[in-house]
Amino acid sequence: MIEDSFSRQLHPYWPKLQEKTRQWLLEKRLMPADKVREYADGLCYTDLMAGYYTGAPDEVLQAIADYSAWFFVWDDRHDRDRVHGRVGDWRRLRHRLHAALDAPRHHLHHPDPLVAGFADSVLRLYSFLPRTWNQRFAGHFREVIEAYDREFRNRTAGYVPKVEEYLALRRLTFAHWIWTDLLEPSAGCELPDAVRKHPAYHRAALLSQEFAAWYNDLCSLPKEIAGDEVHNLGISLITHEGLTLEEAVEEVRRRVEECIAEFLDAERDALRFARELADGTPRGRELSAAVRASVGYMRNWFSSVYWFHHESGRYMVDSWDDRSTPPYVNNEAAGDE
């Protein structure tokens, strides 16, 4: 369905993007040099963003790609802290990320590379749009941090959320509204609430993110079963709906396909809304163009997510020496503990 309906796009800056993000990971000490050399390109983190925000200015795309790479490293730290029972390390990191959102400039030289790298990427993202956008982005990311903390506590307790509870949590841990916020600097325009919250725009944005989260669950299910995870739509269906593994995979696939079909309808409504915004005024033309660009990026997200999951070494669990331990992660505690 994806290959037939969603053509693959890639920002022309991508080769430089890949090189610069690799350098950034090294400079910020977010991955050991040997792991950057061996795994960074194959993980395809830059491909994912270059296939999404395809019309963004180069410096905006670079900031987003570095932030996205940081997000994956943070996700891996969260996982390793849980696996190794580093409750205190996780608690300190959680509080430091909240503090870095408030004052990123004051955390640029923090001893924990994950905090310093976050501060650097956030400071750059904050530079593109007004303070109102920065505050919204920070508020959305605070929700992501707290959702990650709920995941940490769920895994500690061995608690598998029920399906609806899981889906609500997933919208936060997948950072639906962060990636949607980043449509705006990519399109060069902060959207007012009346536009962002309009049902046509909101529904298209939500469906594009739901597809990505559920497709991720589908592709990461073997990895997460091997790692004793409790947060996956398939795992919730098996645990609480009594489905077999095969039935759960089929149900997740059905939901993914339904999401694709619903987006195609929502896309038409969102583009109609963009045309209606063009009321002959300069502001109307600006908002119309920004919505049209953003809806185009939402469409790109489908193909970018699809190809990422089939090409990234992050999901090639069968090639790992230990199916429960990704070869690209650093298992050591970090920071100044």
C-alpha cells in the first residue's frame, strides 16, 4: 500500500546531513567513536528526517536531524537504564532534561553528554520561530519525558497497559505532537491555534503519526519481545485481548492499513482547508502555503517511516549476537554519578 500510494522523497541536502549528524554525535559524545563508525549510517536516522521534512531549509533540517538522532540515543539510554536497574540514573536524567528545556544555554556543557546534546539541539530548534512556538514545543516535550517515566515504572513493575491506555501513552512516547510541531519551522511559519486545531489539519497530522507509531510497533515486535518489553500494541493485544502472536500481528497490520486509508481522506480535507485559507491577504497566502507544505510532509512521513523500518539496522534483530541487546548501544551508565 505504501509503495503504491506514497512515493519516496528525499531532501537534496541528505548526503551532507548524514555527514554532519555523524560528526555531531561524535562531538557531543552521544555514541562511542567505534559505534558511530560501524553503525551510524546503517541506522538511517538522517534518512528518516530527510524523507519527512523534504522542503525544510538546510539549517532547520540539520537541527531536526540532530535532535532526532539524540532522541534515539535517549530512547536507548532509557532502555538500558531499565534493563540494568539504574533507577537513580534515570530519575536524575529525567529532572535534568526538564531543567535543560527551561534553560538550554546553561546546560550546553553539562557532564552528561545526553543532557548537553539535548540542550544544544533544543537551543537550535528554538532559534527558528517565536517564543510562543518554543513554549509549546517545551510543553509537548515535558509530556514526552513524563510518558517515558511512566514506561520506566511500568517495565519495572512488569505492567502491560490495556489497549486504549497503551494507545494514549504511545501518542506521547512516540512524540506525536513534537514531530507535528516541527512541521512549522520546516514550512517557515508558526501556525495559529485556529489552524493547528482545525479538525481537517489536526486529523491529518494525527493519522500520519498514528501510522508511524503502529508501524513501528509492528516492525519492532520481535525486538521488544526479545527484550521483555511491555509497551507494544501487539503485546497489549496478546496480554489483554487473548490474541495469539499471529493474530496480534494481523490486527496491528489491519489498524495500520485502516490508518493509511483514513489519511488519504483526511489529506483531501486538509488541502481543501489550505485553499480556503488563501483569502487574498498576504497572511492568508502565507498560512495557506504553510498548511499545504505541512500536509505534503505528513504524506512523506508514510514512505519515510516505511523505508526506515525496512532499511535501518535498528530493527534487524536477527542479525544481532544477542537479540535482547542492540549492538549499537552503550551499556554503561553515563553522566557524573
